[in-house]
Amino acid sequence: MARRLPALNALKAFEAAARHESFTRAAEELFVTQGAVSHQVKALEAELGLRLFRRERQRLIITEAGRSYLEIVRDAFDRLALGTERLLQRQNAGVLTVTTSPNFAGKWLVHRLGRFAEAHPGIDLRVSASLHHVDFAREDIDLGIRHGDGQWPGLHVTRLTEEELFPVCSPQLLRGRRALRSPGDLKHHTLLHLDDRRDWGKWLEAASAVGAELAHGPVFNQASMAIDAAIEGQGVALARTALAAWDLLAGRLVRPFPLGLKVPYAYWIVCPKATADLPKIATFRDWLLAEAADDAGRMRPA
């Protein structure tokens, strides 16, 4: 059933006039003319079929019907104001739900969340790790971190990282009789592959390295698995910048060679355009960008 609601401007004019007992003072508060307030109140009286005010000797006197209606209107305005304030508070703080891939969540994001929580205790962060690209219009998600080319029409998109693909390994592989000193030394080590063996072929060709065994070595379907295997000394993996950063900075991984391949995809921060400037979303986006910039600075060769 459709609600029968008077025009909001008419209700605002009535409430202000009743509070001030003056059309003139109500007009000053509402930044309109005295005639506009009078017109709005008369239209409301006509719609209701009731007199809300009596005009006596240039005085405005509220009627009994007007006084009863004023209580209803004030209560409605108070509820609306309270609801608006609560909504704005949730935009500045409260729950922030973020979606990203399991690889990015596990190798980049979760290690840093303590710093975010300490800096922004009013934001209750929820992280959903999934390969699924959410539909922001249908799912209760505030922000996503996606790997791709940045082309997602209708979304607000910000590049988070610049990406390269390069070999990583445990520091222990830089020591001993078969220490990695040049790309040619890879022929003495297991190559760890992601999805297929093509990336290693491209890197070895760019490095002019020969003799490495491409037909063997485990193949993983998640980058985090290949990186963890490299940390354990099981071989040499090719890793993207963002996913290797935390372990490189902690010394669990090293880059045995400086050569990296440019890759077409990067990590991007995405959210609906309509909510991109909400304080809690802007706060989290700025924090992500600051963390990524700090990584880049610390990983830059001296």
C-alpha cells in the first residue's frame, strides 16, 4: 500500500513556523522568503483539510490540530536525523568488507592488518578470500583488490602495484657447491612452476640461460604454494612483485638475479564509483597505497 506523505518542504516549513511561531523567522532559518513559508503551510493545510495556525493581530498561533501534528512531525524528523547520523557513522567507521584472491590475502594482506587495526581502531575489517569477482550491486562487499588489466567499467579503479616476474629462492641456495651465481646455474636446481612451464621458458630466454630443465619440477595452481615451496628450499620459483614482497623484505626469500619480466597485469583497488569517497573506503585505500609504496621503496636497489 502506497504511503500518503505530504511534501517534505511543506513539513519543514510547518515545523519551523510552529517552533518559532513566526513565518518570518522560519523563512530566515530555511533560507527562503516569508511568502514561500506561508505558501507551503497553506498547501499543507489544504492537503490535510485542517487549519494548523490561526493568524491573530500579526501573531501566529498554532491550533490544537497543529500542535498534535507537530508532535508527529518532530518525532519523524528526529528519527530521520538519528538514522542519518548512524548511517554517516557507519560510513566513517564500522564494518568494512574487503574481497581479494587467496594468494593476495595470504602473501600480502594478512601480514599487515595489525598495523591497520592499530591505526584505525574504529574500522572493523572483514576479509573474504575468493577468486570470484563480486557484483558490488548484489553482494555486501565494500572494496575489492583484483589482479588484472584495470578494465572494469563502472567501477572506481586505482592501481596498487607495479608488477614484475622474477626468480626467487631460499637464501640457502646462494651457498654451497651449487650456489646460484648466474642464470646458467639454474640447471643444477629444481624449477618450480605455476600452472604451466611457459613463464620459466620466457625468463630463461630473456636471461640467455641454457641447460635448465623445463620439463621437470612441480607445477602448482596457486602462486602462494610455489612461493612457500621456494622458501622451504625446494627449488626456484618465478614470483610477482606483490606476492613475493613480504618474504623478500623478511629475508625468507632472495632474488638471485636482477632480471625481471614486465607483466601485463597488476593489482588494483576497486569499488563502486558512488562509494569511492566514503571515509572508511578512502582510508583503507590510502593505507593500501602507502603500504605498497613502502614496499617499493624498501625493495628498490640501493
